[in-house]
Amino acid sequence: MGDPGPTGRFGEFGGRFVPESLVAACEELEHAFRQAWADPSFHHAFEALLASYGGRPTPVTECTRLSEELGVRLLLKREDLAHTGSHKLNNVIGQAMVAQRMGKRRLIAETGAGQHGVATATAAALFGMECVVYMGALDTERQALNVFRMELLGAEVRAVHSGARTLKDAVNEAMREWVATVGDTHYCLGSVMGPHPYPWMVRELQRIVGDEARVQCRSILDGSDPDLVVACVGGGSNAAGTFAGFADATASQLVGVEAYGGAALTVGVPGVLHGMRSALLQDEAGQIREAESISAGLDYPGIGPEHAHLAAIGRARYVTAGDAEVLDAFQRLSRAEGIIPALESAHAIAWVLAQAGKEIPDGSTVLVTLSGRGDKDVAQVRDLLGARAGTGERV
């Protein structure tokens, strides 16, 4: 998982497919990030801020009760314990620092589950920058708590009513504004998607997750690496950051878990969306299909191009989890370990629960990145479980 170079290509995927008006902006950002990432003082300031403000390093927690039940040794990388409640702050702090080096005074962002929006609003408050967050109108309803958090932090949240009113549509609106305001505005894209340099830059800013986890696992496992490293995937930033710590340094199997209704790598085909070439959900006419998921953060019809490349070369495999199994995993982790996961993270847990003793051999060690905490989802889950109880299904 190295530098894709000036073309931004990961094999046949990636690239920079943007209007002429954004080419210079992408090139400016790439130049600024390369300069910053090569500067030891930037790394020192970035890592110091993530430690003193973000709460890093986040711990690795061993799930003793679930491990005994499953017959595998289950470890969790606890990004839910980072400031703002997810891994998103790692990326946003880094991008905000780069934006300041570029002389930008405003941040704009897209968000689905709201965690990236909250992290962007947090960084904007910390650095004294203006902030506008675009969010699909459907997501503003199911993530009302995060909307209020963003507003409390001083951000303006703009509901997007076009299309399916979810994450894809929020990205569209954020990119439209960036075209018009690029002179003083940085688009703080939240995942390993979009035009180059975003997929590479976001992965590099998130690789702190995987680098920490590799060292922590070797301490816990007496110098060994996990047999499997598992993370949920929408655009794929927490998975990319986790995999970056293991892909080149270990023989661990890498497993990304997509939402069943948004499985771009399972049923998608190559195409271009939001400035990148990657695996996308498309109909027979090549039009983008809407993704469907219980989780707002995984409700995206594509996947980051480096994930498409990792799948193509066989270094990582990508599987799915359905809504019912995710709801069960959400409850089971909460009750067995006292940890309420984000619905996104519950997809990774659901796959492990389903495959322990099957695709995951007995006695295996499994690291799952818990990308965020479930506070934002409890009202939605309460309603879903209530509705399911009314149908006679087990709650």
C-alpha cells in the first residue's frame, strides 16, 4: 500500500476524473500534502495533537466472553474511544492542518452517518475555521443527534434533498460548492474515495490506526500477528487505515465487510464516480444504482479505489453482512462485552460471529477495527428492534 504517484492509480483504479475547474485545486492539494507529509515537523505536530486532543493511541481490547463463545480469539481496535467517537478525527485533523498551510479559511465536508461531519466541525472549531457540512436529508433524520452536535460546534449543516437524499448526494453537493469556492475553501473529503490525492492522502492520515494495532497485537500475541484483520467498508477509510498497518508487514488475511445492499465489490462493476475509477453499483445502462443499508455510513454505491485494487490482486477479500445479522451483532457485542458499536462497525462483528468455526478456523486470532461507537445509532436501533418485535421476530 504505497504511493500511487502523480497519476493516483492503484492498478486500473483511482485517477483524477474531475472538471477542468478542479484539476488545479487537486494538484494544489497534492503538492501541499506531499510537502507536509515529507516534513518531520508536520508529523510531530499531527501526532502530538492526536495524542493530546484526540486521545491516541486507542487501545486494543480482548473480548474474553465472546472469544470463549466463538472459539476464536477476538480483539477490538477501539476507535470508538477516540475524541468525537470514531476514527474520523485522524483524517480531519491532518487535512485541516494542510488546509491552514495552504491559507484556506473554510472547510466543507460531506457526511452520511454524521461522524465525519462531527469530526470536521470539531477541527474547524479547534482551528478557528468556518465549516459547512452537506448531509442527505434522509440521513439528517436518522442521525439527528449528530446534526445537533455539528451545529453545537458551530458548523452549518445543509440538508441535501436531491437523489436518494443520502451520502452519494451529499458528496455531489460538496463537490459543486468546492468548484465555486476553491479560492478560500478546502473540501475535507471523509473517506478513501474521490479524485487523487484523496484516496491516498486519507489512507496515509488513517494509517495510524493500523500501525498502532500491529504493534499492540504483537505485544498481546507474544510477537505474532492476527490471523485475520477485519474492518467494515463503505468508502473504506477505517479499513484502509487498518490494512495499511498489516498489508506489507504481515501475512494476516485482510477482510473488508460491506453492507449487503451496498456491496460494490461483490456485485459492482468498474466505472467512474466522484472523480475516481472504482467498483460501483450500476444498472445495465451504466447508471449508478442506489445503495441500501441500515447504516448511513455504509450507504454508498462505490468503494475506495485502493480497495478495488487490493481485491483485484487478491491481497484482501470483501464479504457482506445483512441488516438482520448486523442488528443481532449490535446487541450481542453490547451484552457480552459492554461495548455498543456503531452500526457500521457491527457489520464487521456480524461477519465474525457468522463465520467463527467456518471460514474462520477454531483457534484463530481475529482483530476487528471498531470504527466508532453506537451512541448515534441507539434511537434508530430501538425503533428497528421495536418494529421487528411487532412482527414476531426475535429481538
